[in-house]
Amino acid sequence: MTVHIKAKRARILGHAVHSFLREATPLHRSAIPRKDRIVIATSIATPSLPDQNYPISLCPPPLQHGLLYPQTRPLSIVIAGGSLASLITATILLSLPQPSHSINITILERLPPSNLQDLGAGIAISPSILAFMSRYCNHLPPPKYAAPLHAYRQINREGKVTTESEGKGQFWATSWGQLYRVLRGRFDELSDDGRRGRYLCEAVVESIVEDGDRVVVSYREKGESKQLAADLVVGADGASSTVRGLLLPEVKRYSVGYACYRGIVAASQVSLDAQAIFQDMATFHWAPRSQMLSYMVPGNGGPADEIGRYINWVWYQIRDEKEMEELLTDKDGKKHKFSLPPGKMRLEEIEKIKMKAGEELPEVHKEIIRQTDDVFLQVVTDSHAGGNSFCGGKVVLVGDAVAGQRPHVASAVMQAVFDAEWLARLVQGLASPEEFEEETQSFSKILVEKGKELGAVCMGDFDPTYKDKTYYPLFFGTQALLKAKFDKLDELNRSSASNGVL
Ligand SMILES: Cc1cc2nc3c(=O)[nH]c(=O)nc-3n(C[C@H](O)[C@H](O)[C@H](O)COP(=O)(O)OP(=O)(O)OC[C@H]3O[C@@H](n4cnc5c(N)ncnc54)[C@H](O)[C@@H]3O)c2cc1C
């Protein structure tokens, strides 16, 4: 009896708040505590409350056969953000076995095409990313989009190699631009001339409101307000996610007190000595409260094995709040929040960092920084959404929107692949929204926690020998934990496939 009353009250509350949600601005909506938002979402999405013996907020929504199969019309999916997590998600979903045209994806990306270019930093390609690229991008071999990374080495101030840890042949390095080029091409192929997918630029997601069993996404495209109704909304809009901000306004992205200076220089512009040091290697130089890392990446102008190599470098520096604010003020006086894009750093700041490099770094690192025309900046931040499935799994977060981890972990793209593969299970009814959330959260938690531990080692006031001894076991230990998560997922997918589902 008590349970019945509770359920009834929840339904009434659900309807009342639902109409409120329709009217409310994002700011009003954010006043509803998250716990209640889940209750509301569950009670609206679910025609009858399933197991009355559970507290209502814990009631699993009926799994049926996932979002995909009960549909009598194409499943409409809107993805906020058009970067890597978005394209990975779209590629996997459009590759699912399905009756033709049963999925329709619209990607809404706020940037114009001209701004969708490398931020100049490299991206590490782990075995799980290689597997994804092979599985979903026509068996594309790694040399077509990445450069090999055979080992990790540490050099001292004199440029002498002090240690070398084998990367066990597992890792490759690429750039955002290369991955974007390949994934965007694959998305366009799978889109079937716009019949199954479209990619809109200068389309800024502003709000989402649940409406019956659909979710209405409001966005502004080239200044004009528009709306789309979707069966599934995916927030792949990065570490400062708007979708996350609407659902979990209490989650913040914050600076952790250090920033990375970054740059990229054509390998042909540096001495043969420097080229030999960087060839196929990630090269670290540790110092107390500082970390320098460089490795080669392919350029972006075509398949990686057909174009030249670039050396990309990243130098981590501790900065207090005032210094950070000054650094983030660009040459036109505009203040930026977490990064300064290429071409924006004030000349005196570029000169300062080049001079500091001249005083503190080994000769080969000095040389690549000296030869870099355009230095830019990224503040290191932490952010972690405690939840990433809402409205009974009709709104989810993936990639950096779930957890923006520190670059020392080098696993942001891995997180995007993991989240997207679990989303595919959710869409097919092979996982409940709770299972999707639990699994993706446990992956993100590893990245966030290990990112902090790695950050403490890399930026601590320790001598290089200590950093050297501590960093590699921690880094490879983290990779092993992430691999175990992928192994479990692969096993599940294999078993689903052998049952004829995937
Ligand atoms: C242009 C670009 C270049 C990058 N270059 C590098 C690099 O060189 N090296 C590196 O390590 N990492 C780079 N990153 C970050 C890297 O892509 C991510 O850390 C990682 O791949 C996970 O990506 P993500 O898709 O979850 O988030 P992100 O890559 O941050 O992408 C989020 C996307 O959502 C869009 N977006 C945000 N808010 C809205 C909104 N309200 N409506 C519509 N769209 C929205 C953003 O414009 C962005 O394209 C880059 C990101 C971008 C966007």
C-alpha cells in the first residue's frame, strides 16, 4: 500500500515537473536536484512502474529490446558535438546490424569547418583504438593514420638517454586532424548521402527537454533557433559539455594548477640529431615540478604513410591563478578560459617560454621549441560527471563530457571508444541504462584517479630518477586496468555475436 502511494505520487510529481521542464529555462531546470531528475525521467519514460518493491528511484526501466528494435520508424539520434567521441559513436551505431535506414543520426557541432583543425597535440593510439579502427573503418591499417611509437625514453639535461622502456610495440601516435579526417570520411560513407546521417556545423546545442518518449533538442544554427525531436540524445560535447551542464549543473571543470605549452614543428626543420632522437620514440625530460614530452606525429594532409612527419612537444609548467589569467589573455586582449588556440599567444609569452627552454632543457628539446613558430597553451583540468545516463537511457554523455582527464594518461580517445561500444549495447538492448552507466563510469573513474596520481608524479618536486622509476609502472599499470575493461567488453560482444545479436 505504501509503495503504491509512493508510486502514484511519483507519477503525479513526474507530470507536474515535466510540464515545468517544458516551460523552464536551463537555469530553472538546474534547480531540480539530480536525484529527483532521475525519478522524473524514469516515471515519464516508463508507462507503468516496473518492480514496485524497489524504491522508485532505483526501479530499472523495462529493457525490452533496447531502443533500436521496437521501433517502427527510424531511430532518431542527435549527437551534441562533432569531434572524436561524436564520430566514434556515430560510426559504431551506423555500423550495427539493422534493417536498412533504421538509424538516423544528426551531429550538431558548434564550430565552423575552418576551426575544426588540430590543436597541434599528438594523440596516443592504444591497441583498443587500433581494434576499433580496424573493426569499424574498413580494416584501415595503422600506418595509414598514425606513426609508430616503439619505446619511451628519458633524456637528461646533457641529452644522454638514461632509461628506455619498451612500448611493447603496442602504441602508435597520431594527431587529432588525422583521426578526424578518417572518422569523418567513414561517417560520410555510412551516412548514405544524408539519408542515415548528417553533420551540421555552426549548430550550437542550447537545451534539451524530455517530451513523452522523445527528447527535444533546441539549437541555434548560424543564428537561427531550431529544434529536433530525438529518441536518443548523446552529449559528446567535451570537457565543458553543455548537455552535462543542463543535467548536472553542479559538476564543474576546474584548473589543477598547471598548464601545458604545446607546439609542432616539421621534422625536416630540425637537425638530423634531433630527428634521430625522436624517430619512433616518445622522449621525456623530467625535472622537479616540470615534464617535457615530445614524439613524432603524421601531418594532416593525407594518409599518414604518404606525408611528412612532425615533432610535437608538450611542456608542463606550474602557474598560479594570476599567472594563468595573464597567460590566457590573447594578443588581442581577449581572455580565454582553458586554452589559447594556435596564433593567439602574445609574442612576449612565446619569447619567455623559449628563453626558459634555453636555460632548462636538453639541447634537442631546446631546438624543437626554438624552431616552433606558434606556441599555444592548454590548462590542465579535471572534471567528472558522477552520472552519464538520464531519462531511462534516452540522454547519455560520452567521452570528455563524462570525464575530462589529464593528458598524462593519454587515454581520452580510448574512453570515447569504450563509451560508444557500451552505448551500442544499450541501443540494442544488450545492456540496461544502469549497466551502461556503471561500466562507463568505472572506466572514467580509473582515468580520473590515475590521471591525478600521474599528475602528482610528473609535476611533483621530485628528482628525475624518482619520476622515471615511478611514472612507467603507473602509466603501464593504468593501461593494463583499461585493457582489462576492454577485454571484458570484447568478451561480452563476442558472446552476443555468437548468439546472433551483434
Ligand atoms: C578542434 C579540436 C582539436 C583538438 N585537437 C586535439 C589535439 O591535437 N590533441 C589532443 O590530445 N586533443 C585534441 N582535442 C581534444 C580531443 O579531441 C579530446 O580530448 C578527445 O578526443 C575526446 O573528445 P571529445 O569528442 O569527447 O571532446 P572534444 O574533442 O572536446 O569535442 C567536443 C566537441 O563538442 C563541440 N561542442 C561543445 N559544446 C557544444 C554545443 N553546445 N553545441 C554543439 N557542439 C558543441 C566542440 O566544439 C567540440 O568539437 C581537440 C578537440 C577539438 C574540438
